[in-house]
Amino acid sequence: MDNNQSQSPQPAQAPEVPNMQPPQPSPQPAPNGGTSYQMPPKNNKNLVWIGILVGAVVLICIIIAVLFAVFSVSKEDYREAYSQMGEVSSANSRLSTELSSIQYSVSSATDTKFDNDVKAIEDSISKIREENEKLGELKAMKVGEGKEKYQEIKEKLDKSLTFISDAVKSLKDIRDAASVCDDTTSTSSSDAAAVKSAVNKCVDALKEIDDTPNEDVKEYAKGMSTEMENLSSIVDKTAGLTDPYGSQYSQYKSLRDQLYDVQSNLQDIVTDFRSNFEKHAKEASVKDQANDLIDFLEQEMK
């Protein structure tokens, strides 16, 4: 028999099935001679996320603490603001005194005295701005109701100091014009040509300050200029009369009445100027806002 035919066919070998069981912990010798098992290490990713979360919580706590410190205002903060507000008030009081002084020096003081008064006012305005800026840097003025009240006083103070600064510049302008217009009162009324020349110079000086910053002074100068032009016309027409108490009496009387009207109008212009200037100065006053802030600080200090 052929050897190849005498061998029976062998069954096909089954494919190897992979182990589907999870890996078992390898036995490790125990200290007491028995057998123990070492657990596989935990997933490090979990530890990373836990660390991130803890860090985030700590960071949030720090931020909250910082914000609380920034926005929390102590009684000492309010006392500091109250003290600084006193510096602002003191500077403002000095300015008020200097403004009272310059009202008299506009028409009667020497040039040196007037210039010194103007310089003192300018220095006081700068001092008030400086002290108020220091007030605004304090914590009590940067948060909550304190911030609101400071903004109110800051806005009103800026307007007030601008009004005063413009008024002083305009008073200087009107003083220069007034020194020219004073010559009309010192000129002999019998010399019509000299009177008319003096009046015309006054008109020119008043017109030169049409661009003065204070509106009340500007309106005053405009009204004075108009009436002085009327006066110049009256003087010119009166000088042309040859028989004012005879045949030309009616013309003379009309011109005299016009002169009275000019005098009355000039007085009204002065009165209106004073009234309007005082009104606008009062509107620009920061007194109410200052008192409101002081009351607030006193309440918070208790």
C-alpha cells in the first residue's frame, strides 16, 4: 500500500481565540508569605482635571477677594475724602474773597493792583482744580453713591470755574475799554468836536471786545456801543445848531430829549448787566453739590 494513501487526513486546526478576559492582577508575594495582588495604577487624567478645577476655584476666590477689597469702602476712606473735601472748600473760599476784591478794582484800582487780583484768581482756580483731582482719586469717590456725587460736583465745578475764568477775562476787556470811555466825562462839553472825538474812541474800544468770552459782558459792551453811537450823533447835530434857544429851539429840545433817553438807556444797560451777571454767577455756583457731598460723607463716617 502506498504510504501516502495509508495516512488518514488530519482534522484542520482551529484558529486561536484571543483572550477576551480583562488582564488579571499578577500575584505578588505578601509580607506574611501569602499571596497579594497589586492593583493597576489609576488614570492620571482624572488627577489633572481635579487639579485644574481646584486651581480654578482658588483663582475665583482670589478674584472675589480682590474685587471686595476694591469696592469695599471703610469709614477711614470716607474720613479721608471728607478731609480732602475740606481742602477743596478752603481753596474755593479764597477764590470767593478774591472775586469780591476784583469787583472794586475793575474801575478804581491801579493797573498793578488789578493785574495782581487777576493773577490771584487764576492761581486759585488752578488750586481748586488740583485739590478736586486729588479728591477724585480717593476710593470713597470711585465707587457707589460716592462716585455719583463726586461726578455731580466735578461737572458743576468745571462749569463754575470756566464761568469765572471767562468772566475775569471779560472784566479785563471791559476795564480796558472803560479807561478809554472815561475820557468822555473829562472832556469839556463846550467843545463839541472834542466830545465827539472822545465818544467815537469809546465806541471803537467797545466794539473791539465783541469776542469777549462772557456773554453778559458781551451784551453790555454791545448795548453801550449802540448808545454811545447815538450820543455821538446827538453831539454832532447839537453842534450844528446856531440858534438853539430861538428859531431852532424845537430841534434843540428834541435833541435834548434824545440825550435824556441815552442817559436812561445807559443806566438800564448797567442795571441789566449787574442783574444778569449775578443771576448767571448764582446758576454756576457749586454750593448745592458741595453741601450734598459733605452731608453724604458725614453720614458715612458715623
